[in-house]
Amino acid sequence: MIEVLYTDTDQIRGALQITEEDLGDERFNQGILELDLTLDLDAWAPTHATIYATGLGTPTASQLNQFNLLRAYSAYFCAYQTLQTGALSMPQNISDGKNTIERPQDRAGLRDFIAGRLATYKSRLTELLTGSVPSYVGQFLGVGSNYDPVTG
């Protein structure tokens, strides 16, 4: 297991739904993953280092929530980057000489799943950091009709 900023290779493999046999630690580019993750977090969550440090101590419930969201986002970010760079190349047929199993590879489906989780964690953490809750009502305020069914 290799540490990658706020996550590790075991958590990244978990997000990719694979084992260490599928993608060993030696295949991860730890330096570039950390750099990419840091640059991404600096752009939208500049207090990420403080969130992490606070989470390691005795955080409040809100701080612990931020810490957990940061860690989950980090794992899925690194998983997405790993998937995009092609480091994940698993065998489609696995055989022990006697038995063979075919493993389907739906990279597009996996990529979409990971991208969805990544967006969810980013959105939730952004809401906590900015203190704003997205409002979905605004898009309906301008909808209306000039037609009055009573007067015609």
C-alpha cells in the first residue's frame, strides 16, 4: 500500500473495484497523482490541508464529515486519473490451466460510475465549505403562461 496525499492505493483499487493482483502498487504513479490531486483541490477547496489535519485530531461531526468527503473525493479522483491514463489493463481471460473465467471490461461504465461519485463528493464538500445549499426552485420561477383559463 502506497500513500497518495489523502488516500492510498488500496482505497483507489477499491474505487476501481479491483484487487492488488489486477493493479499492483508498482503501477501507480504516486508523484503525478499527488500533483494532479493537489492542483485540483487548490482550485476549488484551498483549505484541503486544514480539513485533513483537523480530521486527524478530534473533529466535530461537521469537520469529520468534511474529512471523510475529502478522503472519498481523493480516492475517486485518483481512481479516475488511473483509469484515464491507461494504467489499468486487466486481463480479460483468467486461467489457472484447468479453469478459465472471462472478465467483462466495461471501462465506459466504470468511468461513468467513478465520475458520478467524484462529482457527488465534490458537490457535497463544496456545499459544506461555502455554506450554501443549491436551490433547484429558481429554474421554475420564470415558467408561466400569459393565458388565463378563467378570462380566456
